[in-house]
Amino acid sequence: MPHQKMKQRFGSHLSVAGGLHLAFDTAVEIGCDCLAIFVKNQRQWKAPPLKDDAIKLYQEAQRRTGIGPVIAHASYLLNLASPAAEGRQKSIQALIDELQRCEAIGIPGLVVHPGAHMGDGVDAGIARITASLDEVHAATAGFTARVLLESTAGQGTTIGHEIAHLGRMLAGVRNSERLGICIDTCHLFAAGYDLREKAIYDATIDELARSVGLDKILCVHTNDSKTPCGSKRDRHEHIGKGEMGDAAFANLVNDPRLAHVPRILETEKSEDDDGVDWDRLNLKRLRGLIRGGENEDERLTVSPRHMDRS
């Protein structure tokens, strides 16, 4: 199939305030093909179990809208690389709980930040991450929902800002077939991968192919960066409005090697000066960068609305 005619999927991380199922109606309204959500409060360790009626409403909404895949994002509190055994075990149990929620409602992937070594060094941190993931897998045997390790910007002692780190984590777990990778464009750029330059973009994708395998990349968090290349700072910006500009995203959306991977916005939920929802504008801008089609999406003609963060 020619790349120009391949249907790419674009979406956003949306609020689930009032119920997980409500994200689907918002997704339809702003023109999403796929979406991301939290399956519990991301700022808390524990949450009440999902009720049967909540699961039913979610699954009915997905069938009705046809939007998918849905990718979940794990709590930001987790640190699978923590040198503190108690904190690491708390993270493992929280990740197990979130995977159970994903499995219950049919979400195929749960994105998690690999963790921070807190001064013990990358090698020790990766060893703890892989051991933690082995424990998670043992507790969730038979699950179809997969953990997706996310590339990071390199702030502090976080692990995953080098593509080689992701490859080492995949190689270090006993059941690597149960893992996937989520790449974040802002994080890659902040970590020093200049995706604006076509030669560097291609070299980055080649490195991903060698280190993790392109079949392992199951999600792309699609964000511009407020800070320069190599800044090691995770600051998302609207598409084309940051340091990356349109060039980096044109390289991405015209790359047939990743055309099958859903692109998920994680940009600020707000409206522009004309009162138009930024998610709508970002989705339209991404589709407009595809050479040969997809920039005329009639779903983008519905009236704008403001969305609060969950």
C-alpha cells in the first residue's frame, strides 16, 4: 500500500473526569482516531476498583465510536528503578493494579516512565527496572495488556533518554514479548536527537530498529518542545510552535516505517486566541503535514470546546 494512502491514527490524551467512557465523545468531537487516558488518578497510589458498570460503559462507548487503540498512561509516582526497596515494591504493586485495570476494559498498552536511579547509576537502575518488570509479569501471567516503556528527556537521574537504555531493558526481562516501547518526540529531542534534520531523524529511527525493533514501537507521544535540542528538559509545546517546528513532525508523519503507530498528543488543554481548541488545531496541523492527503478531515469542522484536564 503506498504510504500516501495509508490511514494514520492521531489522537490525544483526554480527560476521564466523570467517567472513563466520556473520553470517547470528546475524542469524536475534536477529530481523534485513537486516544490516551489515565485508568486511575495519576497523582495517587491507590484508587477504588473499577466497577462493572464503568467497564460496560467504557466498552460500549468504544464500540459506538470505533476509536482505537486506546493507550493508558501509568501514574507519574512510579519509580521501578528506585534504590529504596519499599518504594520500588510500592511502584510494582501500583503498576500491577493499573495493568489489571487495562486488562479488564481491553486497553492493549500501558505507558510507564522507566524510572530514576537516584544516584546509583544507570546500570544499577536498569537492573532494578528489569527485575521489577519480571515481578509485574509474574503477577499478571496471561494478560494481553502490555507495559510500554517510554523514552525520557534525561532530567535528573531518569533512565531511558538513550535509545540503548530501552534496548537493554527489553533484553534484560524474561518475557520481552510482553513489553513495548513508547517514543516521545519532545523527550527524544530534549535528549539530543535532533528530529528536525532528516539525516538525524533517519539515523534515530535506524537506531531504534537496531536497539528495540520497530515492531516494538506501539505508541508515539507527539509533542513539540519548549526547550532546545539536548536541553534534557521535558517541556511540551503545541505542534509547530516550539523548538522542533514543523520539520520534525513532517519527517515523522511521512515515514512509512512508523505509519502504523498511533500518534498521541500530550500538549496543554486550552484554546487559542480565537477560542479554538488546541487539540483540534494540533491534530489538523499534523494531518496537514502528510504529503498527499489526510489534511482535509471533515471532522475538524465541528464547533470548538474547552476541555479541562483530568
